[in-house]
Amino acid sequence: MFVAIRDIRFARGRFALMGSVVVLITLLIVLLSGLTSGLADRSVSAVRNLPATHLVFGAVGNERPEKSFADSTVTARQRTVWENTPGVRRVTPLGITTTRVGTPAESEASATVFGLPPDAPAVPAGTSDSSVVISRSLAEDQQLATGDRLSTAAGELRVGAITSDEFYSHTPVIWTTLDTWRELRAARGAGAETPLATVLTVDAAPEARLSEADSAANTLSATRGGSLEAVGSFSSENGSLLMMQLLLYAISALVIGAFLTVWTIQRSGDVAVLKALGGSTGYLLRDALTQSLIVLLAGAGLGGAAGVAVGSAAGEVVPFELTVRTTLMPVLVMIALGMVGAALAVRRITSVEPLTALGAGR
Amino acid sequence: MTLRLHGIGLTYPDGERTVHALHEVSLRVEPGELLAVTGPSGSGKSSLLAVAAGLLRPTAGSVRVGETDLTGLRGAALSRLRLNRIGIVFQQHNLVASLTAAEQLQVTEHMRGRSARQARDRAVQLLATVGLSGKQHRRPNRLSGGERQRVNIARALTARPEVLLVDEPTAALDQERGARIVELLRDVTGQYGIATVLVTHDTQHLTHADRTVAIRDGKLSE
């Protein structure tokens, strides 16, 4: 990297410009990545953290079931079919209803009620037919404490405990029993007949014949991860943000490739001279790639650090998740894609003819 | 080591016809000898130099540096031979804009895998040899035309080459500076025992050459 470092020092304006572009794109990607992860967490964390391998969706009557929490209902018969399926270790009905709850301070807040049988593994301590467990953010936003009473369509419910944050479709989750959830749903008049639950959560062995159970019960099963897209708007929201990230990655590779292509063309005279003096193509390629790596490491490193700083501050007001996956990974991907762009750009070094260094034409 | 070109022919297509850039060219340059090759533009001087440097592969004949036949070498082996045994002084100085005078020399040492300290010491010493003491930190834009050409020569000498190929070194210089450059080439040829080929169309400096050959239409004559 003898020439690489000296070139950067010599053309510091041009490299600073390129580095700034890398900084800004990396900053954008880190922010977008943190926001995507934060928003996804607000959308599906309660489903994602359920202790189940699969979720089972049903439909009213003989309708064809779809992968949608909004449209799904399951019956006791379907539960029985699934419980009797070989390889299925546990079946737990789960009721899900988004509603508004009143607080002692006379305010109202949106929340999603998750109703589970009292003996279900996911039920947090403090849940009973008359008490609920609320997510920390709901408690903080509405200044609720254990013992406070929430007014719901099914009457008043006592806050039995406050637990870690879980979200469903951008609303905090309130945990209660399945019976209380059914009362709430009935009181809200959602359908003539109250179903057993919204979905079944299933813990199944790998060899379990899920498709046979689906056929017998007229249900649609999906893995826990695969069922996240059944949360309304999650797929489109997450997909849009991921698309933006992918486009930014592609843009970064193209921008870096374009810059280095122009740069390589500009210095092809120097490359010809160094080749004529005996520099091998490998030496010159390594030198050029090292130059790219220096710019990418500095730019992506600074951009990543700026992203962490901005993300930390933004995390107070927007759902932003700061993890290795949302910070270090984008930086590494940025560097890797930048190097791909660089490799494509500097490969023209191989075709520079040392003969052009001779004569007055240079 | 001796530079020997034997029966060199070089042809290339130019539209419908075939151009004979070099025809049956043979010459021998001994260590410590400065051979001047003169001729008008388009006579084949630069082609001869390119073939001798291994930058062009002749269509006939052989080029030998000592016992090594360049025409049998390819790719990395040919680059290595140029790096370690052949020095080239370009017509234009062809210095890398981002490098200082010393670094122009150091980069070739770096390509040879020599240590930075060794390379620096040798660069400073060679720059002093060509009369550029104290100017090792200057980039090409802060050197005069003559000084750039001296750096060009010093760079070609870093490998302690057996063969020095010099392409029109006075083309961009005035009379006085041109004369000094040719004198310098004469000195280093003798001092380091190099077989030097000086290609020039300027006949005023031929008195410094040990021998002169003329080239016209790709054919050599004494």
C-alpha cells in the first residue's frame, strides 16, 4: 500500500468527498436498520417471543383459513384435533384483541389483550381472571402501578404486575386469562358467537404431521417466524424498510465502484509507468484494493459510530434498536459491498498496457 | 551483463496492410557501453526500445539480458526481470504525481520487497548521485524539467540494472539541460557498468556515446 496511502494524502479532497459519501450512506443504513428492527419489535415482539414452534390459524365455519391474526378464530374442536396429532407436544389457545383501556387518570390508551389459559407457559405471574399483567411502556406512559384498576369493555381489571415490554401491531400487550379475553371480546360484540381463541400456539416435534392436522381441523399452521407476517401491516412495513436498506447497499456499491472507476482511469498513466518499471499486476491490484479498504474502513467506521450516536439519542423518541445486528452488521456489509464495487472498478488495472508509458503520448 | 538483440522482427497489422516496424535488427551492447540509436520519427526507435524492455514481443528474433532470453518469459517473470535487471528512463519524466522525489525511487524498492529504511537510504544516495541532494521531499510539481528527468534516471538506477534503456531523455529539455542529462547518463553507464541504449533523434549529444547506430524504416545501420 505504498502508493495507496500517498495517493490518499495527495488527493485528500477527492478521497474526503468519497469518504463523506460512505459516512453518510452508512449513517443512513445504520439508522434505517435500527429503525426497522425497532419497528418490527413494536409490531411482532409478543408473537415472536411466544414459547411455541408453530401457530395455527382458523376460519369461521367452513371458510378457507388464512394466515391472518385479524381474521383467524379457532374452536374447541380444532384444538382437540391438534392435541390428538402425533408429535404435537402442547397446544395452547391464544386470544388476541386490540382495544382501548381506561386508566385511573381518566385517560385512554390503545393496547392488545393477549388471553391465555392460566396454566400456559407464556402467562406472566400476576395474571388471573380479575387481574392483568401490563407491559412496562404502558405503565410508564399512563403512570400505572401494580394495584391500579383499568377499565375495559368487560369491566374493571386490576393491574396484577408489570412485565417487560411486549408489543403487538404497535400497541403494548396486556396479558390476561383466556376467559377474561373471551368476556372482553363478547362485551365488544365481535361476532355472534365467541370463539375459543384467535389462534392455537403449538409446540410440535419436527416429525409431527402438521399438514394432516391442518386438513383434519380445517386450519392453517405456520412456523412462529413465518406467522409474523400474519400481523397486519408488518410485512409491508418491514418489507418497505428492508427494500430501502437493500437499495442503499446497492447505491453504495455503485457509488464506490463509480468513484474508483474514474479514479483508476485517471491514474492509469501512473499504473502503466509502475508496470513498465516492473510492478506486477498483483502488486498494483493489492495496492488499489488497500486504498479502497482504507476509505471504506474510515468512512463506514465513522458512519457507523455516528449512527450509534444518533440512534442512541433517537431511541428516546422513536422505536430504535441498537444491537450488533443493527450497527456492526450494516457497517460490515457496507465494507464488503464497497469492496465488491472496488474490485470491479480496479480490475481495469489488469488491462493497462505498460507499453503506453513509453513515448510522448502520456 | 550484455544486452543482445538478434534478428529482431516486429510486424503488426494496420488495416489492410502489414507494418514492418523492425526488420532483422541485431545489436549487442556491452557493460559500461553507451549505445546511441538515432533516427527520425517513426523509424522504429521506440519499438526497438519496447522490444528490448520486454514491453513488446517481437515477431521474430530474440532479446537476451546476459543469458536470459526475454522472449521466452511471460507475465510475472517478465515483470520481475524488468524490476530487477532493466532500468527504463522515459521520454516524459513519467513521475507519479503523489510521490516525492525519494518516494519515486522507494516505490520500486517496495515492489522488490526491500525494507523501507534500506529503500529510503538508497533513494537519498541515488538522488545525490544525480545531483538532487536535499530535494528528496519535493513532489514533481516542485521540480524543474531537468530535475524531474534526473529523478527519472535515478529511479531507473535503483535496481542496479544491468541494462538501461533511455527513451528521448532530452526531448522536453533545453540545449544546456539536455547536454547535462546525457553527460549524467554517460557517467552512470561507466560508473555502474551498465549496458545503456540511448534512443534519440537529437544528434547534438552523440559525442557522449561510445557507439552510434542509425535506424530507418525499421532497419539498423552503423
